[in-house]
Amino acid sequence: MNQEETIDSNNELFEHYQFKADKGQEPLRVDKFLINRIENASRNKIQSAAKNGFIFVNQKSVKSNYKVKPGDITKVMFSHPPYENLLIAEEMPLNIIYEDKSLLVINKPSGIVVHPGHGNYNGTLLNGLIHYFKNLPSNEDGRPGLVHRIDKDTSGLLVIAKTEFSMTNLAKQFYLKSSKRKYHALVWGSVQNDEGTINENLARDPKNRLIMSVPEDKELGKNAITHYKVLERFNYVTLLECQLETGRTHQIRAHMKFIGHPIFNDKRYGGDKILKGTIFNKYKQFVQNCFKILPRQALHAKTLGFLHPKSNKEISFESDLPEDFTKCLNKWKNYSNNI
């Protein structure tokens, strides 16, 4: 019996992650390899896992200096319980804008993680939902009520299924791309065309697995289509309406970066730097003040539409831009009007 089998046979609760190295993977220390792939995992935590024999490559325990090669299957186990043991009910305010016997629609504030995961074991929207509802149906990933999700620092609309029938019906609509989702995004630069479509596959970035990017090989990744329309221009930034035809992880954020217009203050995709305009102190201070007002990516899920599972009639919901987004927009409007 190897060490991994011994751990499993003890029925201890560990958080499991498994990755297969790409064909083009250059030799890289396993601790760095894992840091690039696991969100919020510190170097100390990963090295501690290696020291305790909890990192495996091709089913053999390795030290932190092991060099990962193409095709290697790397597994790490941490001393936190797996996802299904984290579903603890927690009371929290829910901004419910619609509810019936089949579903509810929530306006999620920024800063709230949708479901528990590594580094976020409580205080998530799902913890609040299972407190509000005692029996929500689970999706294929075991996450009660969730039909789709939006990023932690993205605000806006989410639909939650309350019955098994609604879960199946709504999940099918999202899978078949028949649901309607529109976002408002403030992006860096003056977008050249008044409207356009980005049809580029997305995959995990080979250098940083925490972000998505357009692969050089067009046959890699998953199909992703984003339609955009210019709503307003402010010289150095542009307000866009983005409509999703597909729903890939970080789709709008990755697509905007790809066309050279990352979302304003999107730290993960490079939007937290002064990318357009001058470097003079007055302008620099103005942008930094905008960052303080809107301390997250300027992305809001504004419109959500779908066929109601019971009536089969189309219903649609809209949410106002949150206060931080609105204040930042107003500053840019005033600035651009005075240039």
C-alpha cells in the first residue's frame, strides 16, 4: 500500500487537486507548478504539503523541488475538508429581486464568493442560500441551487433553482446558450469600433493557470463568443455593454485583455495599472482615486433573461449599477468633459 492509499484508507478529510501537465510544459519545480494553478494557495502551504508527503506525481510522493515534465499527473492534498463538507448554513442578507416556487433571482454584491472553495470556506453566497432554503436541488457539481456563477468581485444578477425540475431546465438553457446575459464593463482605452464580436477560444493560461487566455493554437481551448457595444466614451476609458453567447470562466475579462482593452482595475488581467493617458502626477492621482472608489474590476452583470421553467414564458431582469461603479463612471465623465 503506497502513502496515498494509506491516507485515503484512514478516511481523513483532505482537499484534493489534480493536474496533468501540458505537452509543452517546460521543467518546473512542483511547488511553483502548483502555485500557478491553485487560487489563494501560499508557497508555505504547498511546501508544507510536500514536506508531509502530500504531493504526488504519477502516484509517487515527491519533494517540492521535483521538476514537473510534460504529461505528469500531479496531485496535492491539503488538511482542509473537501468541498462537500463545507456546505454549512450561514445567515446573511440576500438581495432577492424576484422569487417564486421554482426559482429566485439575486443581485449579488461585489466581494462575495458564490460558492465555497479553496481559500473561501465560509461567508459565500451558497452558505447564505442553504440557510435561507433548507432543501435546494444540487447541480452536477454538487452545488445546491447554482445554475451559473459570476466572479467574486463582479456584481450583478444570478438565478437560483429551487426545484429539481427548475435546475434541469435552467441548466439546459444555459448549456444551449438560449439564456440572455448582458454585462456593463468599463475598459481601458478608446474601443475603435462601436460594436463587434470576439470569437476566440479560451483555455487556462500556460504560464498562469489562475487566468484564462486565447491559446496560440486555435484548436485548443473551448469556444467563447462575446458581443460588445460601446455605450459611452471617456477618452481614456470606454463603457461597454457585453453580451455573452457562451459562458466560459472569466470570459469577458480574458476577451477584453485579448483585444487590448482590459477591464478597469482588473488586477488579475492587468487592468490595475495606468494603461492609457499621461503619466503626469495630476492624471496619475485621478486614476488612483478612481481605483480607490472602485477597488475591483469594473464589471456588472446587468441583465438576465430566460424562459421560466414552469410557464415557458420569457422573463427578464435588470439591476442598477452599484454605487462604487456609478461613482467611478461619474468621475470619468467629469474628467473627460474638462479635458
